[in-house]
Amino acid sequence: MAQAFFGGVHPNDMKAATNGKVIEQLAPPAMVVIPMSQHIGAPCKPLVAVGDHVKVGQRIGEPGGFVSSPIHASVSGEVVAVEPRPSSMGGDSLAVVIKNDFQNELSEEVKPVENADKLSAEELAELVKNAGIVGMGGATFPTHIKITGAIGKADTVIINGVECEPYITSDHRTMLERPEEVIGGAKLLARMFNLDKVHIGIEVNKQDAIDFLNKKIAEEKAPVVIDPLHCRYPQGAEKQLIQAITGRQVPPGGLPADIGCAVFNLNTTCAIYRAVTTGMPVVSKIVTVTGSGVVDPKNIECPIGTPIANLFDACGGLKDETFKLVMGGPMMGMAQYTTDVPVNKGTGCMLAFAENEGPSEENPQCIRCGKCVAACPMHLEPLFMYQYAKKGMLDELEEAHVTDCMECGACTYTCPARLHLVQMFKTGKQKLNAKKAAERAAAEAKKAQEEKKEA
């Protein structure tokens, strides 16, 4: 039975432009720019150099640490650069640039897994690791770490098909067009965790997907249960989704595994299925390209590393009055300063705005209405956090638990004064982290000085 989670908002879903559009394959780009950091954790170390020939699915980036995930070539061709390129997070990051030879030559590394039904959970997790699978809903946390950390602890596995952010419809279309991947991936997760059923949470504005998957599940007698959920943002956040489906609450600072749960994005689940059945690592992404600035909104599947300019071109281009580009949804997405930024594993949507979707005030003033407090799903008090961050009161900001903020944007959405709340919290977190780093450096320097005196 669906439960309620604290806080949340009900924005207009704005999905009508693309929820009926089938997924189209993008014409292969002439060049792909594949970032070496497409996941939370240490960036990958390039395994290729300029002049090397690479094939589709070939590993070109080696994990740079424990929390990291390998990266693979999405096209075949020649490596023409290994250098910093514009990043979706701002600034530049190291990337491998491949000139497409349009031969689509498949790497020898890509092959189906033999006797997959006999593999242990640990062996399947290693396969997931080698395929470079991460949280493909945008979180980009390496999936193999989530699996190994929850094996033996999780009695409930949830697949996140909520897709609660406005505009985005790529998961919706995946459920309708690729049910065998969704259900097949769910079966694999059930086997990894030794469970007799896996839950898929879907909001009721996707009733056609709910009905379609239920039909397929019945036909296959699959160990999968669909949980219809009322529409509410940010229900796609794993803590809120867990509470909505199970009624359990992840404690502050805790993990889903602490209360016996594990949550996986729908496209992550499909990637697991493909890795086992075909051996193909993560080399492509389905992206919703929409917004008032897009001439012909679409759902497009493209190689990882495709410049976002190619996506907009495939949708008829941008309208002349377009003033803002956002990678991701309107609530949590990042504004982009160039169309040279490439699609990465976490890119689910590209938005272009040409109308007044984001009205703002030049000098916003808090009116103490408390709407942000009611909307916050993490039980925080954004109005006080905003003041602490604005005034540089970092100790008070930390005591207000700013690090628990998941930057969902519910507070900003509901604020009648249009305060830049999430932006201020991000800045506050950066200052807090810088302060702690400076304190650690000072403490280490003091300790080294004392040890030198004693010597």
C-alpha cells in the first residue's frame, strides 16, 4: 500500500510534449567527447592515447579508486584528443575525444555471459562493475558498490520508475517500448538478493505503463510487483520512494541498506539486463529533449559523449527566443553555458526555455511564510539555512543540517518570494567543505611541527 512521505510539492508535470513520442535513434555523431568522470567518486584514468583505434564497448577509462566506475567507447574510430573539455558541471574535465569511423566495430570484450543463471550474486556484481553501470537517473553512484553493500541486508528491492520531475519521459517510454529489459533486469536483481519479488514504483500519470507492465508480468509469471503511486515530487528520491512503498524511514545519515532496502533506477536495471544478456557496457543513453525552446520535442537514444548540440539539431533546432539550457529536469538540473557539453551516463533530459518558465526577483526578500519548511522532504528549515549561508554563519549552517539537503528544489519551487534557496545551499556546502579542509590542513601542519620539535 502506498504511504505518504513528509513534504513535497505538486508541480505541473509538463510531459505531454513527449510522453507519446517513441524513442528515436540519433544519427551517429561525427565526434564523441567521453568524459572520464561520469560518476560520483574518483575520475577514471584514460587507457588510450591519441592515434589509438577503439571499438564500441572497449574500455577506455580505468576506475581511479574504490568509488569509481569504468568508461567505455560508445563508437568505433580514432582517438584524436585526450584533454580537458567543457563539463556539464561547469568548467572543464578530462575527456577522450573519438572521431567516429561509422563502422560500428564491436569490441571483442563485448559478448553475452555464459551460464548467467549459475553466477553468484558477487559474480553478477563484478559483471555490473565491469560494465560501468551507475545510477542512471542522475545520481551516478556506482551500482556495484550499492549491490555489494546491500547483499545480505536488503529484504526489499525497489526499482525507481517514478520519473517525478516535470518534462522527463525517457523512463516512461522505456517501460512501454522495452518491457523485456525492465522485467529481465528485475529478475536479475531478485536473484542477486535472493528475493521472491521485486517492487517497481510508478506514478499514476503513467497508467499505460502500469497496465502494460502488469500484463507482461502476468504473462511471464515474473517475480515483480508494480506499486502505483500518487504523483508527488520528489518521490523519485530513494529515501522518499522507500517510505512511499514500504513505510520505512531511512535515519539521518543512514543508508537504505540500514533498513533493509535497496533502490535502483529503471534505466540502471535495464543496463544490468543488457550487460548480462549481450555483454554490452553502458555506451548509450535515452534523453528527453523538450521545453518551450525546442521546435520538435523528442525522446532520443544517443551514444555517450554526443554533444548536446546534436540533440537539439535532431529536434529541429532551438527557437530564436531561447534564453536558457538545462541538463536534467527543471527542479534539479544544471544550467549549461555551451552546447558543446556532451551527454553522459546521468543525462536524462535536455531542456531549452524560451518562455517565462523561471520567473525571478532581482532582490528577493523572505516573508517568513514557512512554505519552504512544509515542502522540505528532509525535515529541514530552509529559511534559516538561507540566512546562515547568506551571512557566512557556517557553524550555524552545519548545525541546521545543510549537508542533509538533497537539493531537490521543492523549497525554491514553493517560495513566493522566489529566494534562490538551493543555489545558496550549494554555495554554503562548498564554503563549509572548504572550511573543514582548511581546518584539517592546519591540524596536520601543527602536528607535523610538533613532531619535528620532539625529534
